[in-house]
Amino acid sequence: MSRRWSQSRTTLSVSATVVDVSPFSTNGALVLAAAEDTDRERFFRQLMLYGGAVTLLAPLVLWLALVVPGL
């Protein structure tokens, strides 16, 4: 039980961290503000798509890789 809890906690921690690429997060907003010589609207959309994909896929992939094998 302890190992499963540890794997679940790791999965949640990593999933919470990877969403920092969203333009609404502090890191994402800093990257967007510091971007030079780029189309900001296009860059914003790219960050939104990437952030959305990471938010949806990372928890699933991590859960499959870390939690499911221990069941």
C-alpha cells in the first residue's frame, strides 16, 4: 500500500508541475512577455495548445507508467 501511495503522489506532483507552460501560469506569462521577435498571438495559441495537451496527457501517461504496473 505504501508503494502505491508513493507512486500516486509522484504522479500528482509531476502532473501539477508540468502545467507551468500555460500562458496563465507565472512561468508561461514570463516566457510570453520575454519573447522577442515573435508573433505574440501565435505564440500565445501555441502555449495554450501545448499547455492543454500536457494537462490532459501527462497525468494519464504518468498514471499508466507509475501506478498501473504496481496494481
